[in-house]
Amino acid sequence: MRPFRRQKPLSREQSLASVPLRNEAIKAERTDTGDVRLLIPRRETWWVRTLSRFFYVPTNHKITLDEIGSFVWDQCDGKTNVRQIIQALCKHYKLHRKEAEVSVVAYLRTLAKKRLIGIAVLKKQDKS
Amino acid sequence: MEGYEQWSRLGWQGICMDVPATWCPGRLEGDYANGYLRVEDEEAVCLEVRWETAGRRVPPASKLVDKYLKQLRKKTRRSSRDADVVRDMAIRRLNHLDHEAFTWNGEFAAHSVLAVCSETHRVVHVRVFFQEGKTRKSLARKIFGSLTTAPDDGQTEWSAFGFAFRLPSAWRLEESGLRTGCLRFLFADDNDQLEVVRFSLAGMLLRATPFTRWFRETFRKALKKYRFDLTTTEYRDCPAVRCEGVMRSMARPLGLFRRKKRLTALVWHDAATDKIHVVRLVTTTVDDPQLEAVAASITSD
């Protein structure tokens, strides 16, 4: 039986080259102000189903992203990598590269923790 | 030079040098006496600076290099690879400092310069890292040649993340906040205080709030102790707010024993760079010109 192996942490280069992808189960709509509102379907666990018989439990949980969050969400199209998102943010909002990098990386980490996005990491090419 | 066409100035705790524009500080520790600064590009750590205050008698740079190399060899003794060291390199533009430049190529590879500043009694060690086989000698020499370790004409230059300003060297950094969207520096000189702040994303900050009200709310704590007036004006062709105030006090015998602290502040919104700059001075001096001098020296990308 193979021993359980911890994944090696990503290098900075790998992190910046990785591509964020939106969770397809989540729907996104625009508010009147142009911000993105995410509609997250509720989990269909047994206790949610039981509760919903007695109480009103919304079918969707809504999260409204702010202007910058909406901008980053729009960039997560499965083709744009993290480095390109940082560059786009710098250009659009006239931020310093480090400012944009710190906030984008933290924000993508939060979205990934909440399972709103996935991160595709490019494998290193075999030397052979 | 190695594709570095644009350069920017990096200045921290009185140590300044030119670095490629794509490099920016990653870690800042310590104070004026002892500290550490790390500079990175998108991929790796490129440069490190360490400084410490020497005692009364500072040994020459060559002896300090001897000591440093001895310590480094002890640390890397277990490594299978012997390090190549090239010494006795001088940087012409650093002739005003006692210095020695050397290259260490072992477990890590770096071009280094160790400089002793007799004016500030500090020893400064700068390392430019390179990958094996891809030496950055000319880049390192340019960086080392631009190094300054002492105030210029009594003024210290502070420059990081595209934000630069100069102020008299008597001011010491008390606090700094380097967060996304807000770079904040708080300096102290005896009982006086000087705060320099740059806010990014100014358009977003001021979208729903008028400029004057934004200043009042953002600096509510700092303004609490003062009776102040705000006047809208222009500064550098940008909308600006000037604040002048005096510390609130209980009944006091007409300031005989203690001068009241005065608050002056200048805030301006530069739409071209989408930034708001704030300079706030607390001092007992009436009509102190330092605020205007610091504000005039500010440059921001």
C-alpha cells in the first residue's frame, strides 16, 4: 500500500502560471451597478432537506462581489493565468505590481477555499 | 543590460539604490540601526540588503569581508561543493565609501558589496543573486554604483512601490503600513509627528463620498483631539484639502508652560494616477515649512 504523500507546495512561478477556472455549478449575474452576483446552489444534504420541509431555506445562496472582485471573476475564464490577471488589474486600476499581486493571490485563495473556482496547475514538461 | 530598460529608485531607512523597475520589495524588517530588506521580481529573490550599526571603531571593509566569508564557509562546510570566491573588486562610484565587492559562487551565487559608512556608522551589505552560469555582474555593478547610505544635503529619500518622497534625516520611521491600496509611513522627531500616506484606487474611494468627508472619516481618530478647519483648494493642479487645527485642551494658563500642538495636513487627489496623497504634520512650531517641503517632494507612479 502506497504511503500517503503530501503534495509539494507550488513554487511562485507555478502559482503565477496556474489558471483559475470558475465552478460551473455556480451561476453569475450582473447587478444594476455592474457587479457580479454569484448564485450558489444549496447543498442537498439530508438535514437541509428535512429543514426545508418546516422552514423556508433558499435554493441559492447569493454572494455579491465588489468592483475589483467582479473584475477578477471576469478574468477567471479558464484561459487567463494568474500572472495575466495581475497585469490586467495593474493596467485597469493603475496599481503597483506588488499591490495587485498580493491582493489577487489572496482573493483567488479565498475563492478557491469557498469552492467558487478551481486552479489548474500546469505540469512541468518532462525533460525527455 | 540583460533587458532591464527601466529603473526605479529604492530607498529605505536611509539606504538608497537604483534597481530594475520590475523588482520590488518583498520583505522589510528592522529600523534605522539594524535591518533587512529583500527585493524580488516575479520569479525569485533578486537582492538582499542587511545593515547594522557599528560601534565606535569600525574595522575596514576588507576585514569585515574576511569575517563574513569565514562565517559563510563554516555554514556551508557540509556542502559537497567548494565555493568560488572572487574578491578585491572595487566599484569606482563607491569610492566615497570604504567598501569591497566580491562574488560568492557556491550553494547560492551572489555578487556582494560590503560598505562602511563613516557618516552614519553603519555597515551595509548588499547581495545581488544570480543563477549558476547566468552571472549578473554588470547589473550588480550598476546597482552597487548607485548605492548611497547617508542623507543627501540633510534629506533622506524614501522610495518603495512607486512612491517616493524626501524629508529631513532627523525624522525616524515609527510605523509603516504597506497594504494593498494604502502605503502609510509615520515618522517622529522628538514630540513631533509626520505622516505620509498614499491611497490607491482613489476613484473607488471617492465614488460615493465627497473628498472632504472622506478625509474626515478616514482620519477621524487622528483628528479627534484637534479643533480644525478644512478648506478646499488646489495643489499641483489637483483638487486638494488643507487642514489646520490646534489640539483641544482643558483650561490652561495661556500656554505658559506648554505649547499647544498644531496640526496641519495637505491632501490631494491625482486623477491621472488614481491616487490620493496625504501629508499630515503635528508640531508645536507655528507655520512649519516642512509640510510643504515634504508634499512638494512626493512622486508617485
